[in-house]
Amino acid sequence: MSDNVTSVETTDYAVRLPGKWGEQPVTDEGLRQYAGTANTEYLSVSVLQLVQPVTRAEIAERLDEYLATRLKTEHRQVRSVPIELSAPKIQSQGSGMVASYTGFQPDTYRHFIGFVVVNTKRLVCFYYEALDTPEAQFKQRAAQVLGSVKVAD
């Protein structure tokens, strides 16, 4: 780990976080959370191991199901507070698929992006959020974080 980048490598994924980040304690075995030193940006990574390798059609189906659940959860978590969510963008990549959606919660000035990678063995969701951050800065940091993501085959 250098002063400019915090590298995270697991058997399921790798990501390079700009600056100094620390892993936060969690109780969910399939979840890891990281926080930037200023405590204004966070990355949560959840990994779902698929029981058996799946086909391309099953990958698309599982991705659609996961996204539907995630988007419902986004709305449920904020209850009556206004939230802006983009429609998911989905595309094929290698032997799997990737999807992303963005959101903004005006009352807390919270920007977030969900980036999901599904291949024949696992579904990995990278959820990056930044608090009290101008949109341009959020987009730049999100591109740095999510642009470095690698998921094991």
C-alpha cells in the first residue's frame, strides 16, 4: 500500500482505491467495506458465489433479478426522502455481463453508484458512495475506483 493508492486483492476481486483507505468491520461474511480517511467516501463490495457455473442466459437472468432487488432496496432505505436513480446500464463483457446505476440523495448530498459484475462463477457488486462531494468530483473518484476493478474468472 502506497500513500497514493490502497490496493485490495482477494480471491474474488481486486480494486485500487485512490489515497489511503481502511477496511471497516462488518458482520456479513459476503460483504467488505472500505472507507477513505476523510470518512466522506465508502466502497462496499459484496460477493455471491454461484453454486455451479451458469450459462450466458442464466447470467442475464441473475443480473436482472439482482438489479431489481437492489433498486427496490435503494428506495426502501430512504423511505420518504427524495432520491434520484438512473436506469441501469447493462452490457456484455468477456464471458459475463456488467451493469451500473447511479443515484443522488439531495437531502444528504450523497452520490452513489452500483457497479455489478457477473460471470459464470460469481456475482460481485461494488457500491461506491460519497457524501458532501460535488458531482464532478464524485464522477472523477468513481471512475478511478470502479475503473480499477478486476473480478476473478
